[in-house]
Amino acid sequence: MIIEKELICEALEARKCSHSPYSHFAVGAALLCSDGQIVRGTNVENASFGGTICAERSAFLSAISMGRRDFEVIAIVGAPHGDEISELCAPCGICRQFMSEFCGSDFKIVLFDGKKPVTRTLGELLPDTFVLKGDE
Ligand code: THU
């Protein structure tokens, strides 16, 4: 899929902006919205470690702040500072749950090991999702 490659390139660019002085692990994400907009995100760490925001949530927060609510695909890349991408960087549990607030089980998650993209669905990565009915 052409879009997978484009999203991986965008995620690699986003990764360059990572603020990760504690883990020294830089992550980039690129989120494709249903209207075609691609929104980047990167991990932003904090001296109070729990305040850290992952790249995936960073991308979603930007997109939501830009008025987007419908999403198709997210690409994620991660590796230690100074390293090329060589292993898949799968989203953490908090990010999986966060994504489930806005995306259905068919939402695509593209991972990259430096050689080829691997596509999963949110349903595969977060089966039996916890849901609570809200007002919106
Ligand atoms: N990280 C992400 O950005 N996304 C993930 O799904 C996994 C972890 C970040 C958080 C932290 O800044 C660093 O990677 C090491 O955990």
C-alpha cells in the first residue's frame, strides 16, 4: 500500500522531533485522518516520568485539536537515539486503549522493522476492548 510507505516516512520525520532525554528511545507516529490529512506525533518525556506522552497519543491529540475525529491508519516507528529502525515498535497498552476511544477494531496500525511494514488492526492488538457509553 502506497499510503503505508508515506506514513512510515512521515513517522520517521516525526521521530526526529522526539523529546526523550530519559529513555533515549525516540518514537515517531503518523496518523491518517479520514479526510486525507496526515498528522505527526512524537514522544515527549517529562522529568516526572508519568507525565510522558507517547508518540501515538501525541499524534491523536494534535489531530483531535485540529478538529479531526475519524481516523484510518497510524504508522509507528521507534528505536534508541542514534539507531536506525531495526525492530517493530508496537503501541503500549495505554495507547491501545486511547486509540479505542476514537477508532474501531478495523483501524490499521502499521509497524516497521526497518525493512518492511507490518499491518495489524486495533482489534488484533486490543481484543475484548473495555467500552463505556458516553454522551457524545
Ligand atoms: N513510547 C511511545 O512513544 N510509544 C509507545 O507505544 C511505546 C513507548 C515512548 C514512551 C517513552 O518516551 C519511550 O518510548 C520509552 O518507553
